[in-house]
Amino acid sequence: MPRTKGADPELEDLLKRELNTSVLKSEGRSGGGCISEGSTYSTDSGKVFIKVNPKSKAKVMFDGEAASLEKLYEMDVVKVPKPIKVITIPSGGAAFVMENLDITASLSAQAATLGEQMARLHMRNKEIADKEKKGESFVHKDSVVQSVKQFGFDVPTCCGYIQQSNAWESTWEKFYAGKIQEQIDMLPAEDITAVNELWSQVVQKLPSFFTGLDIFPALMHGDLWGGNAAEVADGPVVFDPASFYGHSEYDLAIARMFGGFSGKFFDSYFRIIPKEKGLGNRLELYKLFHYMNHWNHFGGGYKQSSLNTLRSLIQMHIH
């Protein structure tokens, strides 16, 4: 939950200058997650939502979130708050200004709609590539959106506050292996050797998880758990992304974790993108990232889940 403390006059003066507004009136704190403090403000041009984080790497985190929201917005499928500006705070940290959305409820009645929208989002990059082959363009708000042929992202993003490099790779297998290795390298020193030994066994059989699949890069939300989706008056909305171009099934792993989305979400999703053979095994593979990321964020409470998942992946009999 966001912290509660008095307004910072220097910060508010900075925000007024950066947003070119004479009015900056706090409407109260209304989220931001467990990492940043979020508030709604009235300005000369309407309401905005501002997240503030005092940490030294906050700008990297917010730049990644802004780039993720911008790319999701460009795809013109699922509603997201439109990013406005990332602002460096001279005394330390950064602020991220975005469109304010009036959230009416957590995701419930609109779960099926979001399932369909996420499937269409995952198909969009391939649709754009197919248009380009025909000499056509995909245009959103007067801007031509180009397809992406590799796996990765233009900037680092943070799933939580931990930075992911997102360096481009030509294959999904190599990109995902790099994501896991990044997490392993951040684990407590006394655990790294044992985890590396287990992961090296999974890497040897990694190609077998993807036998028969033709994986074309899809834009990921990247952190699609229940707390990052809600409803506004005209439908579902997602926020707090950690995007990259990856395998469409990746987003479904965390969507099943930590409470997860309802069956209506998945039924609707799979009506658009049918399940492929071996999905269950791959979802376990993708859960590994989130267990390790939580271990790195919150400590040893997620150690056993990470180790159990690794051992399960090693023992899987994959045809």
C-alpha cells in the first residue's frame, strides 16, 4: 500500500513547472503499488495520476514503465493509462505522470473481455508483420507502428523494482534463458551454485519445451497478475507493465499465480488463441521466473517454490 505522509512543497513546485500547470491539487492517494506512492492530482488540463519513488534507480523503472505503456497504447487493443512524462527529482528518485483513469472495480465482470483483448494483443505484432509483407501499414493515432522480429525490448523494464535488461535475441529460447540467468545471478551468494546446477539441467532440455511451435514475438504485459488489472466504466484496464516481446504464453503464467484470473478470462483467451500441445509444461517453465523474481524481492519465502519448480522441470517427461 502507498505510504501516507504530508505533501512535499518542493516536489509539487517541480511538478507544476514540468507539467506547465498553475493548479496541482491532490485528490488523495489512490494506489501506486507496494513499491511507489501514487496520487491523483487536478491540474489546469484535468486529472493526472502521479507515482513517486525516492530510490536512485527510480527513473530507470519509470522509463521502462512509460515505454511499456506507450507500446501497449500503440497496439490499440487493451486499455492502459497513457503515459505523460517521467520527471527526475533533484533530491533523489523520480516521478511518473500518466493519464488518470477512474477505476470502478477490481477485475470481475470484465474478465472475459480482458481475456479476448489480451489474446488480440498477443496477435497484434504478427498481424502488423503480415500487413507489411503486403505493403500495407498499421496506423494508430496518425503514427505508423512497425513490427518487431526479435525477442526483447528497446529499454530495460522492472518487474517490481528489479531491472531486466531485455537485450534483443533472435530466439525466444535464448531470451528466456537469459531472463532466468539474470535472476539466478541476483540470488543470495550461498544459493547461486546449487540453483545454477539445477538450471543447467533444465537448459539442456529447454528446446524440447518448444518442439513444434512457431513462436513469433508478441508484445507482453510482462507482469499480468490480478493486482495489475481492473475495470473502468467502459471496460477492463491493465497497468504497471514490464513489457518485452516474447512468447504469448508467458503472460498466462503469472495470470494463474497469486490468486489468478477467473476461468472466464482463460476461456475467452483460448477461444482466440487455442491451446498448443505442452502448454502446461511451459507455464511451469514461465512460473520459474516469477518465483525467482519474488525470491529476489522478498527473500527466502520463495526459495522452496523456486527449487521445487526447477526439480519439477528436470523431471518432466516431454514428448
